[in-house]
Amino acid sequence: MSWTHVCVSTVCRRLASGFISPRIFTNSQPYYPSRILCRQMGSDTKAISVKLNGSGLIRSHGLIGGKWTEAYDGKTLEVLNPATGEVITTVPFMAGRETNDAIASAQEAFASWSKLTATERSKRLRKWYDLLISHKEELGQIVTLEQGKPVKEAIGEVTYAANFIEFYAEEAKRVYGDIIPTTSVDRRFFILKQPIGVVGLITPWNFPIAMITRKVAPALACGCTVVIKPSELTPLTALAAAELSIQAGIPPGVVNVVLGDAPAIGEALLASTQVKTISFTGSTAVGKKLMAGAAATVKKVSLELGGNAPCIVFDDADIEVAVKGTLAAKFRNTGQTCICANRVLVQEGIYDKFADAFSNAVKSLKVGNGFEEGVVLGPLINDAAVQKVETLVQDAVSKGAKILAGGNRHSLGMTFYEPTVIADVKCEMRISSEEVFGPVAPLLKFKTEEEAIHIANDTTAGLASYIFTRSVQRSWRVAEALEYGIVGVNEGLVSTEVTPHGGMKQSGLGREGSKYGMEEYLEIKYVCLGNLI
């Protein structure tokens, strides 16, 4: 393996989804804020890149009004493969002017798209679903190329993403209003549900296609039009999905994609009176900024923010089921999800037995480039993510925690980190209160059900939680007591398009997925029809 220098920006602009890591070019002159050493991992990745370039799905421009568009000032940014550090391609580094034009395009398209019948919109969405499924292997490879997750898992994400489009293609025909019983014989009361208008969608890098379709599909089904701001780290998946939306016959301007300067793009979306709602998935800190910014124009906001998910394993749990479920809840996408188990609470009667079985299972997880056979854990998204994981692990160890598995950067180098289990974790350690977003499972011991509930709820987050127990009575008691929007009982993989996804407390507002996801993009209008007699 050879080593080469690849530039990575150290700018931390956290409006949309995390870290801006690319090299930014201004009028073809590169800007080098810092350099890191990156290891090449063979020629397979390059071969896949060449093949994908020939598929027509690798797009390197933004999409405004149905036209593939460069940044107006010529700036571009590099998209890097996190597993190798190699540059995949460059895309436009857009800002406020491009965003304003995308908003204007979406507003113009709204006039006609919102007037189509629900059946007509449904047919276009169904065609988009069919195209995503027929191209799921190529799309999965794009996800792995720019995000790093194993290609099998990435293809699974594409199918999951497509399912949202299929589901909302059907829900488009089920936007029902109401007739309210009258209070006067000469009046009738009608309730209409109408599309809210232009929607700004800001999506993260960890699920670069699923987080887009989970927002775009219900918005389009309702009759809204969208301006999408994907993560700077994973723009290619968004652009490929947008290309397929064009092929599906979704009209120009209905779907727009702007890339680049997260703060400038976010400010343009917030300032526009034509944008009626903002839907964001990302950090709680950024979500609060968006809420504050939306106040000026009284926009609706839908927020899926950070988590601190407890995974509670009771004495009466099936150990095999608990280990399997906790592995799934913790290590999916290398621990880089908002609903990952962030704290594993184990009752004292089975603590040692569970810790031993779980650690052995974690040690068997294969780490590597997502294109390699048998790999189940890819790289973290960038070096800043690894540094955060290292800091939290070091803090825990310095305060008495014990490493049972892993605990270091992986021998592969780059942004690979060993799957890690830490025992004897206490609530006062940072890893108990801060979202790890990496492959580290902290084990905390508890005595009673009441203590477990108290520890689990002692956080400002309230997105997802997990319980493992054989007792039906305990399942109900604890599920009702947990202050979380999602509770998995004896199951670590809970996400699906037919159920609502969202959190309580500072984990966000609103719900995505299921029939409830439609409500985020609809206005309720009351019509009073009077003087009928």
C-alpha cells in the first residue's frame, strides 16, 4: 500500500450535517487549510469509480429548475472516499444566490405540481421507486464510495430509501379532509388539507439517500416542491437520486439540489418567505439554530436531532437475543446513527455473562473497506469523528472504565476504529451523556427496574431506546415509562417506512415515515359555507 497526501478542510461548519471536509477551489486555485496522510487501499475502488462514471448516475453539478448547474463563482469542492482518502470527484460549492434561484424555481413549479391529481403525482413517485430499485446496486456502490458503509448495508439503505417513495406514492391518494357537524342549520363546516408550499430539506451524511427520500417522498406526495441541501461529505448519492427523479418524469423545479456552503444555503432557506417549512436531520445544536432562524418568517420546522439511546438488558432477558439485538442497535453504520445504542444498561445479575458474550461477538466483527467481502464495519466519516471517539474513550478509561474489546484506532489506519466495548462505565463519564457516533459500546450496571428507567431518562435527548426482557408486563411498564419517541422491545433494528420516526425532548419535533409523516407538509384549512337557507 502506498501513501499520498490528500487535503482535507478543517473548517467545521455544522449547519447541515456535520463537517465540511473537502478541498475548496476558487477559480481553479486550490485552498489548502491542512494536509493529512491517506493510504490507498488497492485498485478495486478506482475500478468501481470508473464503472459508476459510465452509468450516468455520477453527477457533478447542482440541480436548479431541471438544469445541472455549476456554482456561479466557479468554486468547487472535493468529495473524498473516507476508506482511502482518494478524491472521487468535485462538485459545485454553491451559496446564497444559487439557493435563491432554486427556491424561485421550486415556487414556480409548485403552481403546477400542486394542481396535479393525487393519482398523477402517485404515478410519478411510483416510477421513481421503480428506477431506484432497478439501480440499487449502483446506488449502493455510490453510498459506499462516498460514505464508507459496507456495500451490502448500502444496498439495503437504497431499498429502505425506495420504500419511502413507494409508501408515499400510495399515501398521496389518502390525504383526507373532514366535514364537521354544523352548529347552525344554515352553515356547513369543511376541513381541507393542502400542500404547504416550497420546502427546504437539509440532510446528513450517515444515510445519504434514505434521509432524503424520507423527506422528499411525503413532501412531493402532498403536492409540495423541494430544495434539498445534502451533506457536503456525501452529495453524490443525492445527485444520483435526483437524476432518477428526472428520468421518472418528475417535472423541472419540483426537485432542486444545492451543494456547498452550509451556512449560506441555510440562511437563504431561512430568509425566504417562499420557503414554508424546513425539515432537518442533524445535531441538536444546529437544530436549535434553525428553530431560532425560522422565527423571523414563522416557518414550520421538522427536526430529527441527536440521541443518547439507552439499551436496557434485564436479568430475565434471553442473552442470545439481547447480544444480537444490541449488536444491531449499536454497530449499524459503524455506530454512526442517531438511534444507535449509546448506553448499554445491564442488570447486575447477568452483567458479567452479558459482557463476556457481547465482547466476544464484537471482537468477531470484520472492519475494512466497504467493498471488501465480509466487512461489516466501515470507516468513520472523517478524522474529526475519530478524534471525538478517542476523546470519549480516554475520558472513560481515565475515570475507571475498563476496555473489554478494541479501544484504539484500527491497524488499517485512516479513519478506521476498532469495534469497542467498555465496562464499568459510570453516569458521570462523558461517554454516558455525549453522543458517541462511533463503534463504542459503554456498559453500565444497574440493580432495579426503577434505577434503569431513571438512568435512561436522565438526559436531554429522547429519540430511541431499547429493552430486552422476557416479561410482557415489564415490556409495557418500561416502554411507557421511557421518555423516548421510539422504543424497541427485544429488537435492535426498528426503522421502517410504515412507522413514525422522531423524538421527544431535545431530540426534535415532528415525525417522519408512516401516515404521520404527511402531516409535516400539509396545511389545514377550515371553510365555513354559510347562508344555505
